[in-house]
Amino acid sequence: MSAASVRSVTPPPAFQPSLRVFSPDPPAVRPTPQQTDDGRLVLTPELSAEIAQASAELETATPQEILRWSIARFAPKFTMATAFGPEGMVILHMLSEFAPETPIFNLDTGYQFPETLALRDEVARRYGMEVELKRATLSVEEYEAQNGGPVYRHSPDRCCHNRKVEVLEKAVLGQHAWASAIRRDQSPDRAKAPIVGWDKKFGLVKVSPLANWTKKQVWTHITEHNVPYNPLHDNGYTSIGCWPCTRAVGVGEDERAGRWSGFAKTECGLHSQ
Ligand code: SF4
């Protein structure tokens, strides 16, 4: 990429330390992010080094501290995609306390449970935050007609790519960083997630504030703060995606065993590089 094709971005405001001790680089010595003319972040050696340093420093920080750092560094180009899972609801709750203006969106595949979509209204009512629905160009009816029926029945990878990954690619154009709600203890793939990393698939800095949290910590936070959650969780649905690809899990099953049951697939493609 030529130097002429990149331009500097205004440095973010100074970071305000929160309750615990954490001191990222002061803005004066922080490398300035660069982006292409079409709004894509450029992974310069300086940004790469900054990501590695921030990730190491934030390894023992609280989720709130990680989110505050992300906002100080990248807002208003810091965003979050949520499927309204328990982890996403916890992050939404935290953001509502100090950064409710954060742009948040949901990948509305057209196959979500009504209970999932109802949470969008609950978030608006409870927190005054609007979660934008991002959709594929083709409606479910058009998509299925074009493909001779439901694609998820035989090619869930393709369906997820068309209904989620391609939509996310468009949704994050112009953004510099996004928050993910993954936990390291959810799967071997997720166990390697850094707190702050480079998401090469989408060309963004990816922040995982709950990477070090356990399922128990998430549900304790939900209970203590009365955070709204999907009622399907009370009926054995430990991980919830689209209705055709989600089932309740039995006793002793992995928490993600109900996703794409019967297929080797374990991820929708948003969090695999
Ligand atoms: S989870 Fe299932 S229905 Fe939803 S996009 Fe993926 S394959 Fe399609």
C-alpha cells in the first residue's frame, strides 16, 4: 500500500484510569492509527506493537477497564456486534453505564428466535440503547427461492457466510475496532483469543473483554445487576443462534453442543480466522 493511500486519524482523547491500576501509553507516544481512503484500518508495525502491548497490559484488567481503554482509544470507531447472548448482554450492560452511545448492531439473519429479537426492545427500554439490525440484501424468502430451499439444511457454512459474515463485512466498514463477547473457556478455538488482537478477517482491532471470565462470572453479573437475558436459557438452550441450528442441550453436554447439531461445524465464521 502506498503512503499516499493512507491518512492519519485524529488521536483519541486521553485515557481516564478507572478503579484498578492500569496505565496504557499516554496519547503523546501512542502511534496514530492509519486508514485507507475507503476507511479500512491499516495494520502498521506500530499498531501491531501497540495491540500486543495493550493486550499484555490488559490481561489482568477488569472487563470494564478493557472497554474503557477500547473506547478511549478507538471511539467513535469502536463498535460491537451482539446476538444478545448472556456475554453480550453483560457487555451491553457495562457499556450502558459509561458509553451508551457506542454503536451496536445485530446480524439479523432472518432465522432468529422471536425471544432473541424481543431482547432488542428490552435493551432499548432498559438502557435507552438502540441495537441496529443489519441484514443480508436478500430476504429469507428470496434467498431460499434462489437456492432451492433452506441452505442451512445442507450447507450451514455457506448459509452463515451469506447471512452473517458478508453482512458483518459491510457493517464494520469504516470502524477501527469491535468488541467480541467470547470467553476463552468456551472452546479450544476461543482459548487462544487475546484480550486485544488483530482480526485479519475483517481488518479490525478485536477486543474481547470477557476472555478471562467464566460462565459462572457471567451469570453472577447478570443476576447481581438484573441484566435482561434470553428466556430460552431457562429451557436448556445454553448457546443460542438461529432457530434452525440451535437445540437445547442435555445434562453433561458441552454448552455449545446445541449449535449446528449433526454437523462438524462449531463456529459461524465470525470468530475463526
Ligand atoms: S446459524 Fe444456521 S440459519 Fe443461521 S446463518 Fe448459520 S446456517 Fe444459516
